[in-house]
Amino acid sequence: MSGNTSEPARGRVRRHLARLLVLTAVTAWVVVLRPVSLGGPAGYVVVAGQSMQPALYADALVLTMRAETYLLGDIVAFHVSGGGPSAPLVIHRIVDGSAKGGFRTQGDNMALPDPWLVLPEQIVGRQVAAIAGGGGLIALVRAPIVLASLAAGASTYLVLGWLPARRQDLRPAASSGS
């Protein structure tokens, strides 16, 4: 006998490790990177315009996280008062104020502060990372054909990955020579 008896065992181990890796990635996303709109701690903002230059340029993807407190100098994403959670996000720097009375915000490239006060409950989160040009990636992923392709690929992987492997011996049967 050759060492082929361990081949199926290695394949099973690889499949289990791949599933474990996918499960770990999904769990990490759910716990750490799930968007606020889905009850998570993270916010995602694609910068539009020039108000935050030179800190942030248009089309940058900014990851924000909720915080217990916000401080002067923090770059925060927030919903403008009266806009509700469906209003577009604004991303500006806190330049004055407090959690109690509201924060005054201002774009780094703007001469004057914003005309509104931002209350802590309006803030989605504080900037923790930014990816220059990341907005283009978000636009690409949101395209219907790309979403459909990703969903089809993931579904296929899940269906085929969880099915038991059935291997048939493709060698011809030995003839009896009669």
C-alpha cells in the first residue's frame, strides 16, 4: 500500500481549516466591523468634497468606531441635526464644545465652523482608519452585477463545501480474462 490513505484525511483537515478560517473572519466582522446600521460598532464613510483636506481627500473610505467620549481634535462622522439616521453622514473635526452642550465641528479646509451643534447621539464614530481611494472599491462592490456574483460565488462555495465528498474510483475494473 502506498501512503494514499492519509490523502483523504489531509483533505478533510484542509476543508475543516478553511471553514474555521471563514467562520473566524465572519465572527471578527460581526464583533468588530459590523456597521452601525446592523447594530455594530463601526461606521463607514466615503469622503465627498474637499472640506477635510489635507487630512482626508475625496473618495477616501473612512472607518469609524463608536467611543465613550469624544475629544477636541477628533475627526467624527455624524448625522446632521434633524436628518435622522437615514441622513447622509458628515465627517468633520471637533473644534469646540462638549458632550453636554453639543460639539462644534469644522472641516479642516473650511474657514468657519459648521452652523450646527452635534450631540453625542448624532455621532456614528471617531475615525480609526482611512483608505485613500477606498470609495471607488465601495462603489464597485455596490454594483448589482458584482453583488450578484459575490452572492452566487459564496452560495456555491457553501453548498459545495458542506456536501460530503464523493469520490469514485475511475480506474477500469480488472477483467477476469475469460
